[in-house]
Amino acid sequence: MEDFDRLIDRRNTASLKWDFSKRFTGREGLLPLWVADMDFKAPQEVIEALGRRVEHGVFGYTLEPESYFQAAMSWMLERHGWRLEREWLLPSPGVVPSITLAILAFSQPGDEVILQPPVYYPFARSVERNERTALENPLVLAGDRYRMNLEALERRIGPRTRLAILCSPHNPVGRVWEREELLRFGELCLRRGLIILSDEIHADLVLPGFRHLPLASLSSELAGFTVTFFSATKSFNLAGLGGSLTVIPDPNLRSRFKSMKDRLWTGLANPFSVAAAEAAWRHGGPWLERLLAYIQDNWEFLVGFLAERLPACRVMPLEGTYLAWIDFRGLGLTDRQLKERLLQKAGVWLDEGPMFGAGGSGFQRLNLACPRSTLRKALERIAGALNAKGG
């Protein structure tokens, strides 16, 4: 059985998270709790499947076998209650490339794409780098819980608005959207003629007491204008292998997406991605349940630590993802001061809130998918650098 408390040295493995601090921050040796990958080994069944693939020794051009699609369909049905049809599934190199591909397929330069910040920052970059306009409709923070501002969204939609990106579960604020929220959002988009791009890469990473609902599973009407993106990579720490699936029930939208995919020549499958994902979907359920319990415990440790040592700060409730959204505004620091203290004084690398768009100022995103000892060490450093009580 896996030991999530085990420290695994990831340095000198070309790890984006651990080996490139100087390139991105100007400083070496930071303790990294930023980018969303885990410091845990993948499930043993995945490692064994990869080992068998390596032993074969031939790594030529690869296509996804039917068993891969069947494993994904079974996982989605058992885990999320969504019965997929085989023809709906299009293999893709990854979720962010696929969202970018969908932006190209379903809009033109100058068109508007709705975002609901603070939200995963590659969305805005994909929109703007392809000569579309990111139309921000910020989430509303009521007490300690975020909600979608659908009243404002309806007013913002204009004649050039074509798409709306839904982040579900939401990164970085940790919301798992409820049925009524999703239905109201979907009905608004349907009424105004918007195609929804639903990023559901964190679908499996939902904590006890909450349930992820795939938007397109809620009604045939919603399925008709929703493009869903999911992958095994986030759930099972396989991001370096790539690979994802795009789910498009509507044949017209599917044809348009596939046409753009063919134009961009997105390539064939990675043989290791295929082997790993299929093994994860077939055998990774028990590992995932133990992981989620560990993430829950890490989040509770974080909440307790900050309440005692940094009471001016608060952690947003975590419903899904393994990413804690921390409100540092009570310290009275500017974003620049906060960033400098964390990087230069604490030696801890978090993702700074402003990069997630409107509503991110004063916040930082912290990755909880690490051994408890790593989290404790980072928090001790942060408390000391921010002049915490008793620190």
C-alpha cells in the first residue's frame, strides 16, 4: 500500500515543480507548493502497467485501443453516473491544448469568451493568444463561499460572445458546483446561444460530502451544446505523460472540433499515456479514495495551523481539487510585498492570486498534494516570514 507520508526526492528529474525555480522566480532552492502535480507515486497498478510497456521495448506510432475508451466509459459511469456513447469520445493530447483547439473551432478572432475568475490562468492566455477577447464575469465571494454571478453574466453577454468556459470543480477556489447552480448556468448559456467548454479535469478530486456532476449529464439539452474535457492525469499524478479525452455528444460540434483537430495535426497517442490511463481507470479507485482522505487531512491541518499561527489569514472551504485558496488580505500587504516575503524570506513558492484574474488580489494558491511533513515545513516558514504569533 502507498505511503503518502513518504518523502520522494524529485530533484534532478527535470521536474517542473522542483527543478526550475531559478528560471521562473530568479531564486534557487525554494520549497515548491505551486503547480498542480502531486509529490506522490502513482498507483502501483499504473507503475506495473508502465513497466510492462517498457519491457516490450518498441515505442512506435500508437493509437488508443478500444479497451482504453471502454475503461474511460466505465470509470465515468461508475464514478459520476454519466453513460457515455463511444462516438462522443475524441482523444486529445491534453486538456489545455484541447480547450485551445475548441476555442479555434467554435469562434473567430475578435469573438468573446466568458471566464469566471479567479480561475485557472491558462484559460485567459489561450483566449487572448488566439486573438479572442476574454470577457471576465468574476465569481462573488459571499462569506467564505464563492458563487457564480449569473445576473451579471446575462448583462455581459453581447453579440460577439460565443463561448463560456466552466471550471468544474473550480480551480483555484475549490467549489464543487451543485445541480441547481449548473442548471441555471447552462440554461442561461442555452438561452443566449453560447457553447460551453467544461473543464472537468478535477472531477475525480472531490472531498467527502460533495459530488461532482458532469454538466452535460444533467439533460439532453445541455449535452447538445457542451464540450467536456477530462483526463486521468490530474487524478492519478500522470501529468507528465499527457493525454485526455474530449466528450462531444452533438454530432455537428463534434465534426467541427474534429476538423480543427485534423487541421492542427495534433499527433498520435503516447504509448505510456494510454497504458497508464487505462490501468488507472480500471484499478485506481481504492488508491484515489485513500488519496482524498489524505488531502482532507492536509487541508484540516492547514486550517488549524493558520488559525493558531496566522489568524489574520483564512482558508476557503475545500470541496474539490487538492488546491487550497488562502486569503492573506488581513495582513495588509500588497500583492508584491506578499510575494516577496513568501519567496525571499520564507523560501516557499506558491501560485500568486493575481495571476488567476479578477478577485485574486490578496490570495495565494497552495498545493496540498504533498507529504504532511513538507506541508508543515512550508507553513512554519510562512508563519515565520509573516511575523506570525508565536512564530
